[in-house]
Amino acid sequence: MSPDALRAHSFAVLDPLGFRPARWLPLCETPFVLRPLTEVARRLMALDALFTWAAFPEEAAGTERVQLYIQANDLKSALTREEQAILSLARAEAQEAQGDVIGWRLENM
């Protein structure tokens, strides 16, 4: 399937479901392989934990609760070194240190 045909097909599937993908983004010129769904889900769970750690006040999501979530699902291994470094900080420090890292991850999700 050509890139243009793939794009048209993707939009035809996503539009009725209520998704509004960014139509202005460039097409991928090289062949790609989608990662397994479980890997994608685990990465999203890891980013959820990271975002909760660095952006939510502890009253909203307790530290122990977030740590248990991370451990129970082995989420640290789904994070980059930069993301793991933020997760290793105390929550108040993580909120100050995360800068654009968290924002761009959320945008990409």
C-alpha cells in the first residue's frame, strides 16, 4: 500500500471513531513495523507513571501507590535513561526537573 493510500485508509478508519489525527504531519518514507500491542501498552503505562510522579501532587496520587504501580508492572524498563532519572528524584524535585520532557511525551502519546 502506498503511503498516501495508507494515510487515506487510516483517516477513514479513525474519523468515524472520533479520533482527529494530525493530517499535516509528514508521511514515513521508509517501511515500518508496528511494535507489539503489549509493548506499546506497557510504554504508555510507564509514561503514565512518570507523568503522575512528576506532575501530580502527592495528595492526588500517593507516592507509595505510584511506586507499587511501577514495580508491579516492571515499568522502569520501559522508560528511557532520562525518564528513569526523573523517576529516581523525590517528587518535588521531579516536578522542577522534568522541564519539557514530560510535556513532549504527553504530546506524543
